[in-house]
Amino acid sequence: MSYYNFEEQPNPAAEDEHYMRLALEEANKAYVAEEVPIGAIVVCKGRIVGRGYNLTEQLNDVTAHAEMQAFTAAAQTLGGKYLKDCTIYVTVEPCVMCAGASYWMQVGRLVYGATEPKRGFTSRGAKLLHPKTILKAGVLAEECGALMTRFFANKRG
């Protein structure tokens, strides 16, 4: 007889996919608004505390990235500027600015979907993250990348 109930054990991969799907919902909001379709969700201890999508065109602000929107919402929800116990899920690899913001907010974990070889922070070096931040890449990468590909194909077409 087993003393463990394996159905109740956490499944980190399934959890990451669940929250990335919610980030994709945010990215779809950006897509509909004709913004670059990137979405982000901040989760703290199993609770969504922030969400956002790109608003750079609507706000006429180059810093209004999905991550920045989600970080601001999370900080307001939690009543503090540090996100040590939080995970941010973002559909596309963050840029240098957003990786830097995650450094200053001391994000506990950063999970992203599609890589961004031209503007993603890893092209500049992963040392942009806080030393205690855990990084996971490639969650639902195909779905996240397909949304970006479709958006830019429609822009060019």
C-alpha cells in the first residue's frame, strides 16, 4: 500500500503549461488590438497577482511591454516591489529592458515560451537576470511563436 497520493502531487510541467496558456490569452488580446502579441502572467503561491499584454501602440509608450504591465499589476496587488516568491510567465523571451526589470524586482522564476533571437535578453547574456532567478525556456514555444509569426505575416501581407 502506498502512502502517497500521486494525483495530488504537484506537476510542475503541467502547471507551467497551464499558466502559459493564460499568458497566451493575454497575447491574443494584444493581437486583437493590433499590438505585438506578447502576454504575461505573474503567479505567486498559486495565485495570479498580475497580468498584462503589450500596449505600446495604444499608450504610445515603447516601455509598455506585457511584462512591465504584469510587473506593475503584481506589485500593486502584493503591496510591494519585490517578487521573490513569484513566477512570471511570458509568451516570448523578454527583451533586455524587461529582463532588467525582473532583476530589480528579484523575480523568483521566469518562464517563457518562444525564443526571440534578435531582441531577446539571452542574446545579450543571461546575467541580466537576478542571480537567484530560475529560468525556464520553451514552454509551449510552438504555440507562442506561431502567434508572433501570424501577426507579422498579416502586417507584411
